[in-house]
Amino acid sequence: MTSSKTGVMICGHGSRDVQAIEEFALLSHHLSHRLPDYDVDSGFLEFARPTIGDGLEALKSRGVKKILALPGMLFAAGHVKNDLPWEVNAFAAANPQLSVTYGRDLAVDLKLLKASAERIETALAAPARRVDRADTLLLVVGRGTNDPDANSNIAKVTRMLWEGMGFGWAETAFSGVTTPLVDAALERVVRLGLPRIVVFPYFLFTGILVKRIYQWTEEAAARHPGVEFLKAPYLRDHPQVIDTFVERLRELEGGQAAMNCQLCKYREQALGYEGDVGAVQTGHHHHVRGIGTDGDHGHDHGHDHGHDHGHRHDGHHHD
């Protein structure tokens, strides 16, 4: 089969959680609908199938000559800076007859902030009891990496939502790898004495980590019955999320898909990470590529895979 279409490859992280994979497929469905003149495919870095290599090969088999690869991730940490470009570059090197280019992360974007605000407003609209916005604390939760540049972006999102929505206070926490973790952050913010706390996972999709964030929130609510805890929905397939992906595609087509490397620990001597400058770009997911989800294995692991890039391993990271 031959095609004159340009191929678009959406590169996902992957998860053991079946619901997370279903939500990623929903994203691909929306993008296929929004981009009828493109051949859209997708793949995963770890656990789930198709792998990124599978998706790229599928596009090639359908006759596309040009592939635009987009990271399906919010921020540029180890995955976007190392693992995904390694996968894409390896395919491009093996297929010199194809034009293969790689785009940038979604990053801090006003459209995503609007989507975030709508998700938070959804949580605030639910309770019957009225609490002033000035008496409400917002806790924004990021995935957490050992890349300080990516972590600082979560802090920026927090600050912009805090000021833009008029909360009395706001804090940032992470689901793993770096601190503060959500459970510790919840115990600290309770001491500020505000009667309502909104927990917002700044995540694209559900998964083990998002479910853990909500569980930590429920446990904190049980320990502190005098404080109202609200769980805001994550971003999922909000229309503004889809718009941001389309914008990243247009940037890539126009040759403007440059990531901000000003604070990148791989290019500059970031405080505390001076030894990471010039690290070799390589993939780290060979051992979990395409091994399947919990749905394939018929059981729940009950623990995290636990790794990040920069080669630090602990028990609080990936789904």
C-alpha cells in the first residue's frame, strides 16, 4: 500500500495500567480526527504494545515517506531528552530513505493552563459547602523526575494557577523520584490551617501514579476530618490538550520545534547535577519494552517499576 500522507507518530510513555493505555488510545483517536490529512499512529516506550518501533514500522509499511514524531508527554525530562530521541533516531538511521523528525514536549502552555483550570473548577463545583477561594489551598502534583528543569516547570504551573485562579495558597508535590512526595506534602499543608485543599494531578493520563495520588488524598482526609479534600480530574483528552498537540505538530512542520535547553542538565552545569553534562543519549527501556500491561498478565503488581533517567532508581516513579 502506498500513501501520500505524512505520518505522525505519537510517542507515549506506556503503563502497566490498562485504563492508562485506553486513555492514550483516545488521544490518538482525537488526533486522527483532527488531522485527517495525516496518517497517525502511536506507540509506547515501555510495557504496552505497540512499541514506538512497532508504530514507526507500521507507518513505513503504509508507504509514508515523511514521519513527524511527537512526544506524548508534558515536560522534557529523561524520556523526552534521551529515550524517545534514541528510539526515533535509531529508526531514522535504519531507514535513510525516510524523512523522520522529532518534536518537542507540550511544556508550559497557556492552553494547558486553561485546561487545568477547568479541571480544578470541576472539583470546586462539586461540594455543597461554600468555602472562599482565598481560604482554599491548591496542591499541584507532578510526576517527578531527577531533572530539576522539568520539576521546576511544575512549580511554574502551580504559581500560574495560584495567581490566575485566586487561591489563598498553593504548593507543589510529586508522585515520585523527587520531593516533596504527595503524602508528606499533604501533612505539611494541613498545618497551614486552610479549611479546603484541592489536589490536582498535572498528568495527561491515569495510571498507577494518579491512582496513588488520589489514595494518598483519601488517607489524608481520613486523618484530618476537619479539612475538606477535593480531588480534581487530571488533564486527559481535554480539547485544549488536543489543541496543544496540534500546535506542536505545526511547529515541527515549520522547523520551529526547539526545546528550551537553557536550564538542561545535559547541556549546562545545573546546580547539583554538574556530572550529567554531555551524557550519551541512549535508551534505557529495553528490559520493559512491550512486555505487556497488568491486563495481559492478569494481575496487579502492586508496586512501581521505579526508575528515572540520569540512572537513579527508587521506588516511586513510573506506571
